[in-house]
Amino acid sequence: MILLLAGIYYAWTRLTAPQGVQKVAYTPAQKKCHSKGQLKYCVYRAKAGTNGDVVYHLHGRNLDEQIWNDDSYWTSMVQANWQRAKVLPPTVVVVSYGSTWLLVPKGKQPDSGLLDDFVTRLPDIEKKAGVPKRRLLLGESMGGLNVLIAGLTHPEKFAKIASLCPGVYAISPFDPFSKMKSALQRTGADPKIGFGIWWMAKIHVATEAEWKRISPLQLIKRADAQYPALYLSNGLYDSYGNFEGAQMLAERAQERGVSVEWHPLYGGHCAIDTSSLARFLIS
């Protein structure tokens, strides 16, 4: 009887397990990959040609420079949108410093300094990607924060910033525990994820002053109408607690005269409206 029940359970679990994955129908871009020190990057060009712009895609946590042509990821939906519209897309350069990294200026922590490295390497990257008509930034999650740091620290270098579900917080990793607990309750963030974000921040920044150098809510205080156009999106039920900060950033950017597209979405972490994103990147 035990063997019979075990056999039935095994058959049921096999029968009810997912049998596949929904894939995107599109023509993948041509890819060439390079590396220099800690930096790895891949240059993606559509087979039908490109429009002269270069989009730097800074990926989310645990992804890598190979993600752009993944036919089960949102990046392929963006490509499919461009192909249906029959428009020439930008060249896309996916940049990676590993599975987990923050673009922070050089500070007291050993893992700081990647922002300086990225900016100084742009001319070398563009020897392979081509000198851009416009330089754009795109990133999700961890990468969404990274593109905000890069674009708001060096606004003269970039024409647009598309930041999806970015790690923007109204609090600091150096705030007291009571304030962090209140933020978790207010945003509905998963406490385990909150601890992971706190830990990652502590690895890259050593003081409150260093945190303010990379906090988008601090950086936007210097913005004006000449800053890069900004696309922000976030799911209302983001388990990382990012909705509150992204909405605050959108409001403050608009107050400073920045051109802003704010897309509050009904969904969880990194719910993405790929159609409006695709339009933003080629407009």
C-alpha cells in the first residue's frame, strides 16, 4: 500500500509539474563579447541594422552580460516590440561586474570604485560598440539603481535613463533599526530581502556620507531640465520595498524640471511595461 501511494504521488507530481516555458518569438541580435579586468560586456546589434544610439544595459542581481538574447526574459520582449514596429533599434551593450555589484564612487570599502571604472572605460567600450549618437542607460532592480547612480552623477554623458524596479529607498542603511522596521511594514517588503539589501549596501558604502553620494533621492536634488530624460517603473507589491522610493524619485524629478515617465504597475518586483519601455528607448 505504501509503495502504491508513493507511486501515485510520484505520477501526480510529474503530471502536474510545469511542462515548459512561454518563449518570445523574435529574431535575436548579433552578439560579440569582450572583457577587461573585472568588467565583462557584450555588444548586441540587430541584424536589420541600428539607429546610431547606444544603450548601456546594467543587469539585475545574479544575471550577467549574456541576458539580452534570453527568449524567456523581458529583454527579448523589447526586441520583439521593435521588430513588430519595424524600427531600427539602438546598439545594446550589456555590462557586468559579476552577479552582485553597485556602481559607487571610490570610498573606504574595498568593493567601492566601480562607478569610476565604468565611466573611464566608456571610450574603450565604444571603440567596439561605435561612437554613439546618443548614450542611454537601462537597468532593472540592482541595475536600475546602478543606472540612476551613473546617470544622475554624470548627467552630461547620458541622454536618457530607463530605471526599472530600482533599489531606491527613503531610508539609509545607517538608520536605526526602528526606522528600518517601520519602512518594512510601510512598504510590505520581505524582511529577508530587506536584510540582504542592507548587507549589500554595507559592503559597498562605509558611512552615511558615502551613502548620500549614491542615493538617487539625494542626487536628484541637483537636477534641472537639462538632466537626462527619466523612465521609472515599479510594481505596487514589490517584495523589495522599492515602490515608495521610486514614486518619491519620480515626483522629485518632476519638481526639478526633469522629463519623467512614471509607470506605477500592478504587480510584484520588476513588473515591466515593455511596450512603453521600448518606445522610450527609441524616441
